[in-house]
Amino acid sequence: MSEEIKSMKCAEFQAQLPELIESGARAAEDPHVKECDLCRELLENLEAIAEAARQLFPEVEPPEELWEHIDSAIKKDKG
Amino acid sequence: MGQSKVPVKGPSREASGAEPPGVSAGQPAPTKPTPARESVAAIVSPELLERAQAGDHGAFAEIYSLHKRRIYSLCLRMLGNPAEAEDLTQEAFLQLHRKIATFRGESAFSTWLHRLAINVVLMRLRKKGLQLISLDEAMEPTTEERPGRSFGGDDLSLTGAIDRLALQRAINDLPAGYRLIFMLHDIEGYEHNEIADMLECSIGNSKSQLHKARLKLRDALRVHPRGEGQR
């Protein structure tokens, strides 16, 4: 396969990638991904980054005193 | 978190319980895992809600206790600053107190509250003068993002693990609009039509910015083999 034709397929795949990911389709099963190392690597990287990002932001407790601030803001708001 | 890394490839640690649920190294990452906004939210009973809507301050305090973690964490993710997150959490619950009587149950209470908090965050970001969406960035890729440039070569591939600190830095360094859409979609789990509605932009624009954000993160995390470090 010539580099130009391969590049065209990569371009088409990348153009569809946001839709593929959004739709929940198994982008890894796209025929082009199976035969193109670069696109497979791109897909794996994007999935790994998204997954790693989700682990970066766990739920945390707010400071104890925050309720006191909210409570007084509510009372002030009422008054 | 420091030097810890998120494995990209390698043996699965799922069985050992070393990773949070839904994360299994070495296997294809799920395309649509549970987003933050669908995390197990404490259920507000109809009775509790009714009491709060009738002005029972104790009931409102209980609702705060049930949802404070989720709303504070949302604000912290979106702003990246604990002091501002506290301020916005306060503003969100103040807004909730003003509006709770208008909640009619068209959606789940937790969904409604989450969206209310997102709106508070967006108002703050707009007030700060941050450009939340680039209207000139439609689906047409720019020269630097055309295929070929955005694909890795041997010297640009990610290594076997993602450094949490580098990823955190890369996310923080994203332009405000890219960061916002990345957080709303990939972390909070909103769909593009919902984001387009919130940000008053087109669905195509939201998709385009998300894709560019992901590519920028990938670029920032690439490692050069000749000791050039990460860029």
C-alpha cells in the first residue's frame, strides 16, 4: 500500500474518531485500526489518557467549616 | 499522587484489587465508563426533599451532607483550586436553597443539582473572562492537527505508563475551552448535545474541541527517546 493511500485512510479514520468514541462503538474493531499501527496506537493512547484522567479526580470531602459558611450565607440571604 | 503512574500496557492488576473498579491495565479501556456525574450519589428521599422544599432548615442541612462531596469535587475538578471550589460549592448550595421549591422531579434530584452546580461554575468562568468556546474552531482541522502530524512516530509514542503528575499538568495547561469540554465530557460524562446546550455552541464545535483537547494531551505526554523529556 502506498504511503499516500495509507495516509488517506488515516485521515478518514481520524475524521471519524470523535464520532466512533462518542457512539460507544468498538473503534478498536474498525478494519483500518486492525491494519494500521499508527492509528491503533493513537486510539490506545487516547483511551489510556481518558481513563488515567478519570483516576486523577476522585471525590474528596470539603472542609468541615464549609457548612457554617453556607448556613450563614443562607441566613443572610433570607434576611 | 506524585510519581505514581497509570499503566497503559502490561499484566492486569484487576484481580489484585490494586486498581479502582473499571480500570484494568493491559486490556482495552472501556469506551464509555461510568462518568463522575453518575457516581453513586446519595439518594434524597421524597420525604426529605419535601421537607426541604417546605423550608425545613434541618432537612436542607441533611441534603447538603448527602451531596457535599459530589458538588465540592465537581467544583474542584472544574476550577482546580480548593479556595475557589469552596466558594463555588457555597454558591451552588445557596442557589439550591433559593430554587429547591421549584424542583418538580422532571429529572432525578441529583442530576438537577449537578446541572445547577455546573451552571454556577460556568457563570464563574465567564465572569473571569475565560473564552469557553472558540467559535472559529469548527470541524475543519487546522494545519497542525491534520492527520500525519497528530499521529505518532517511533520517537513520539507514549511509554507503558502515564505519569499522573504529567497528566495533571497537561490538563491544567489546556486552553480554558478545551479543558472545560474535556472535563465536562470525559470526566463528568455529559454528552455533546448537553455540552452544546450549556455552552451555547454547536454540537460539532463541542466534538471538535474535545478531540483537539485529547490530541493536545497526547502531544504533551509524548516522550522523546534522546532525553529531551516530555513536552
